[in-house]
Amino acid sequence: MYVRRTAIRLFFGTARQLHLTEGDPTLDVCLPPRSTGGRRPLTDEEEALGRVWSRPTLQGTRHAAAWALGQATATGTEQAAARVENLDLANRRVWLHGNENKRTPRWGDLTDWGHAQIERRLNAIGTDPSTPLVTEATASRNAQQASVCSAISEVMANAGLKADRSVGPASLPAWAGATLHARTGRIEDVAHALGIRSLDRAAVAIG
């Protein structure tokens, strides 16, 4: 709705400059306020706490791997689709497939901590290219996505982060975007890293 109103205003603004009209029917059009979806990025302290609680045992690797992919901007759908073949550990990155119209395919950069957790995960699950990184291969697509979101939610709950209702699984990739913006100051970089085509949506995603 906002994009359409902007386009129509541009049209009538140009028409006025060309003396083809004197009015603008959009001046009295009121739209609902933009929504952020009620989610915010994690703070650096919260993300560090999540890292600690993603490894509640020395043997466990699944939750830590899921957290590592979230650090690399992967959404639940993208994590569910991630396979061993999508890893490029030499360059510390993972190929993210995107999801429908919300995120575009892209490389996600692993943090130093995330890189170490993915290597631990490979030691546990093997290196068959078709092996899912954090889900069961035989599960349905919806079940795989639910499993990933559940893993991230469990970490957040154990870390005490779920007490804030504005924190959820999407807060982790949003943290990665906010961290990038703090470093570069460019919303274009954030949009590219998150796979979001709209600069406005990228800005909303990182609060």
C-alpha cells in the first residue's frame, strides 16, 4: 500500500510540474502504521548468552549448529534446507537457498564461533553432501522447519531470553543484520546479507 501510494504521488507530482493537473487525490489517503512484526534483534549480550546455552552438553551439536546458521542470517526455512553440500568451510560461509518471496539466495558468512560449531557438527553427522545440517532427512519440509525453529526457541528459553515477547527465532538473523549495519552504516549491505530486496523491509528487520 505504501509503495502504491508513493507511485501515485510521483505520478501526480510530475503531472503538476507539466501543468497537466493541480491536485493530488492521495493527500487524504491514510494508511495503517507500518508493523515490525513485534520482533527485535538480539543484543550482543543476548546473542553471546545464546551461544553458551546452545551447547548445554559437550556431546550435543545440533542446537549449536542451528545457532551458527542463524548467526549467518539463515531463517528457519533456510536452515531446514541446508545440507552438507552447501558448506564452503574454506571461506567460512554457507549457501542459503532463500525462501519464497521473502529472502533471496545468497552466501551467509559464518562467525569464527559458528565455523567451529559446524565443524563439530560434521564430526557427528558425517560429510555425505546430501545430509541435512540440523534436521532429519526423512522428515517433511514443514516438520523440518518446525524442528529448526524449535531448536532456536529452546536455546532462547534456556537462556532466559523468551521472557521478552519481542524476542523470537527471527531475532538471531536480525542480530546479524544489525551487527553488520553497526559496522558499515549501510542499509544496502544489510539488505544484501539478509537476502531482502527492499531497503525499507531490511531496516524494519533490524529495528
